[in-house]
Amino acid sequence: MKVMNCPLNGPRNISEFAWGGEVKPMPDPASVDDKVWADWLFLENNEAGVVREWWCHVPTSFWFIAERNTITDEILKTYAAGDVFNSRVEFSKKAETK
Amino acid sequence: MLPAFFPLKILRYGLSGKYPAERFIPKAQDLKKSYDVVIIGGGGHALACAYYLAKTHGITNVCILERGYLAGGNTARNTAIIRSNYLTPEGVRFYEQSLKLYREFSQELDFNILYSERGHFTLAHTDAAMRTSRWRAEVNKQLGVDSELIYPDQIAKLCPHLNMSDHVRYPIMGALFHPPGSIARHDAVAWAYARGAAKMGVEIHQQTAVNGLIIENGTVKGVETSRGTVYANRVMQAVAGNTSVVAKMAGFRLPIKTIPLQACVSVPLKPFLDQIIVSGSLHVYVSQSSRGELVMGGSTDPYGLYNTRSTLDFKEGLLGHMLELLPMLGEVKVMRQWAGMTDMTPDFSPIMGLTPVKNYYIDSGWGTWGFKATPVCGMTMAHTIAHDSPHDLIKPFYLDRFVDYAQVGEKGAASVGH
């Protein structure tokens, strides 16, 4: 079986992981309008080549980022999401403003 | 009088110029400078569209540009199942029209596609699946589609080969029975449309890649191909699997992920399985082709890829579940395996019709449901191109439904578990 290197648990079978889709810059949920939100939510770059994606190690619920080539099916790199994202998004703000 | 199979007689027949082999499409020629309509992609949907453009709308100055060879993509890689027992009224109406066109197909195109009505059984193994089956049956009947929820005693009578035991991981609780469910020869469908279209003047160019689009002031003017520039009044793309790559040339993004779907066939067996057996919960579908091979498929791969590799994990999962349903197949060998690249959409419905670029049309979002829709896609896309306005049957499948939050949640798709 194909093996993926989890930043938390080390090399594990690919069947232990769930694919989370492209890493896309999220618009600010507090100020965004519905159209921009739909764009972010649904539209995909669906790139043929090297992509940066969310993956989850299901048994430990650990979300991380993987760089992968979608033409050759090679996993190039995996690292913790904390290496890229270092501030918290407050989703509750939007509800309060409404 | 010599018998018909006498070797010399066959040889004489073969060498005689009186019976030349029929050439379906004329030999490749030079590309013209411009066409009324250029279609990117040479699969079943593109060929069907060209056929209906010529036949129904009298538009024959049409050119099909195919990067590889005719119908070598998903048209050649599906499991050839035709049915209309979907869940949403939009889906049912659309696929029911396709089924009607398939029934008359061999007659209308004078080409035997080996259309064979088998009866389609979607097995339910959980209360949730039973509820969805009942829901689908009622929507189907309301729209005039022959469909009913049946219970284990009837299933055992209609499919005597199925393992109805309670002592399995997922016992069979019921099934959505769709008598008109059929299979057909997929290659023949493409060849028939290609021959029909070519006879009316449509040009089919294989080994001709489209590398770019010419767009001026938001209107498409033509395409850049590996054999030079071709101008066109209208352009359609029908390239499921590579949809996002081609749409990128046109400058827009789509809610599509390219995900492989794998399938395999067994060695040929004597005819024993008349029915098409599907289980959404177990991710299995199996039918026996007219050649005797069992054609088997499952769910899409767990992650996206622009690649048609096969994996052992897929076969282990699929065949393990299939042996629970049909245990007597334990000693049967798998003969061939393959994969296709599907266009998965978030709501399991296609994306068809107009695009942000004027005179540029799209036929995409063909995840695991494209082959059965081939004739109706051709018919509706031809109408859409000829009138620059979407056909009524495909209006719900418009691209901006995602921005409008008006998705068509098609839980009757083969890839959806219940």
C-alpha cells in the first residue's frame, strides 16, 4: 500500500488518511459577501501538477499539509499546519455582527 | 455450392473488391481555416453533440478536435450501465430522456450497440439506504419511471445467485428495482455517432491537441491547435477528466475535482448473471457483458489524481464486498483492470451550458454518470449551441448554481454511499 508520512505519527498506510482538498486563502468570514464565500467554498484550481493540500490522519484526527504531484501520484512533502498558519480565525464574529 | 465457411471462399470474398470494408470516418485531411462550431474532445458526448448539431439543427460545418484517438477516454473506460432511477426530479427527467434515446439508438443510427435490458438492482443494507430507496422509488414513479422498492423474498426470486444470508457483515434488507436498467456496448455508441456525424459533413480530427483559446473582449474566436490556428463562431469543450485544464485556458475555474475511478473485468464465463447488481453501501456494481465477462466497479479513489493507474487496495475492497454478495465467484480470475479520470462535482450533478466566455459552451462534471447520459447530452448541448441558450432539461445544471446556492443534490449517483 502507498505510504504517507504523517508529521505527528510518522509513515502510515494511505488508507489511514483522508483527503481534505486544496489549501486556499480563506476570505475573512466576518466581512465576506456570499459570492466570494461561494467562490472560496466551491471553486477549485484542480491543478494537474504539484499541489498543496489539507490531509487528515483519521485515527488521531491530526490535520496537516501535504505537497503532492497529481500527475505522477508522488507525495513530495508533509508538514504540520502550524508551519503555515499561526493565527486563529474567529468564526463567531460573523454571528455576532448579524 | 461450397459451404459458407469453406476457407477458399472466405479468402475470395476477402480479396474481392466488391465488398470493401466500410470506413466509418473519412481519412484525415487538412484543417480548414474556420468552422461554425469547434468541439474540443472526441468522446461520446462530443460526437453525439456533433451528430445532433448536423441532424436536428442543420449545422454541418463542425469540427471535432481530439488530442488522442476517438473515444479513448472515459467513453472507453466506463461500465456501460444505463438507468434513470435517480433521486432528484431534475436528474430523473434528464436521464429518462437519455434512456428513451438509447432504446431507439440502434434503429436510428443503423448500428447495433447491443442494447440489453437487464433490470437494475440497487441493494440496501441499512435503514438509511432503505429510506433513500423508498424516496427514489416514489420520485421515479411520480415521473413515470418504472422503479420499486422490493424486499428479500422478491430479490431471492429475481436474483437467485445473490447471497441472501443474515450471517454476513451487511445482510441485504431490500433493493430498489428498476426493470429498464440496461447495458450497451460503449465503443459502438461512439462509433455510431462518429459515422452518423461524418456522413453529414462533420470533420473529425484525431491526434490534434488544443493548446490555447483565442478570446477577444470576452468572446471566443477560435482555438490554437498543435496543427495551427482554427477560427470558430462557437466552441464547446467536452473533455471530462481534463475539464479544469481546458477551462483554465478559457480563464475560469470550476467546482470540479479530477478523481480516478477504477474498474475491472473477469475472465469470460457462461451467461449466468442477467441482472445488474449494485450496492451503494458496499461500493460494488457488477453486470455480465455480452462477451461473458463480469464488469465490476466501485467507488471513486480516495483522493484526486490526473492519472489512470490501478491499485491493489481498490481491488481488495471491491472484490471482498463482491464475494459477500456472490460467493461462488471466489475462484474466478480478474482479467483486465483500468481507470478513468472523472469530473467530481460537490452535488453529484453535471455542469452544462453557457460559460462566462461568450459563445463558449461546456459539457462537464461527468463523475460516475457520464456514459448513460451520452445521447441526451448530445441532444441538449446541440440545442444550447444552436440557440445560444440552454435547453430546458439542462437549465438546473448551470455553472453558477454554486454561487447562487442552488445545487442539485443527486444522491442517486453510483458513487454516493447511503
